[in-house]
Amino acid sequence: MNDILLGVITFGIFALRLLAILLLILVWVKNLTESDRDPNHIYNIFWEEAGYRGDKITSVLGGLLLFIAFSYPDADIEVLILCAVFSVVCGLYHSSVYRGYAIITGKMKVAGVAALCMLTAVSFLVRYQALSSFYIIFCVASIGAAWGSYAVYRRAYLIRLERVVWRVKNQTKPPLVS
């Protein structure tokens, strides 16, 4: 009986994921079509601000690399120093997203502190072999991608809002500023 229930639940989760992917594709096509007509669409601004191939989004992953290095008990000091230098460089590059606009909100501060605490806890659990190393890599990848994407989205939203206010104020088309 438990095997049948587990099979039904697994199939249901798989079907819901497939449905979510289909809906996501429909929304993406709709936004892409709208962005072709409007150069100030948030989709266009998002990819302008994301950098070459979205590297301002993925630079967060490099900034969180130190958590992965700390999770291995036999990591040498040279490895930790190299990861720390790489993390600082990635963090400095990602900090360009926050220049000029108030990107970080109160909710982002709370989410950031919670994410760092969770990464620290998972890192120590992996270090002392209470969890598999998959968990720290999964957590760093998912938290980094989510944080980077939301920060770039928030910047794109504020730039779009600024362009709309400028257009209303001057009653003309807004400039395309990169």
C-alpha cells in the first residue's frame, strides 16, 4: 500500500512540475513578445543589467564559494585563501548591481541573513558528515541564483520606474540608457 501511495505522490509531483514548466514557457513567450515591441520593457532592462551572459547573476555563486570550501574537513589553508580571494573578487563584481539604486529592502536583509545562517549550518553539517556534500552545493547554487536574479530584477524594476517617471514628467519617450 505504501509503494502505491509513494508512486502516486511521485507521479503527482512530476505532473505538477511539468505543468509549471509549461506555464513558465507560456509566460516567457508572452513577455518576450511584449519586450520586442517596447525597448523599455523590464525583460530588456533585466538582461541589459544582468551583464554578459548573466554574469552579474552568477557572480553571487562565486561569492558564496567559501561556504563550499569550509564544508570540506581536509581543505588546506591555501585552498581557503584562494577561495576567499575568488569570493571577494566575485562579490566586488556583483556589488556593481547595487550602485546608484536602493536595491536592498528590509525583506532582502532578513532573507540574506537567514540564507547566510542556513549556509553556515549546512556547511558545518557537511563538514562533520551529517549531510552529503550535495546539500551544500545545492544550497549555494539555489541561494546564489535566487539572490542574484532578484537583485538584478529589482535594479531593472527601479530603472524602468525611473524611465516611466521621466517620460511622464517630460511627456516624451524616455532615453535608452545602458
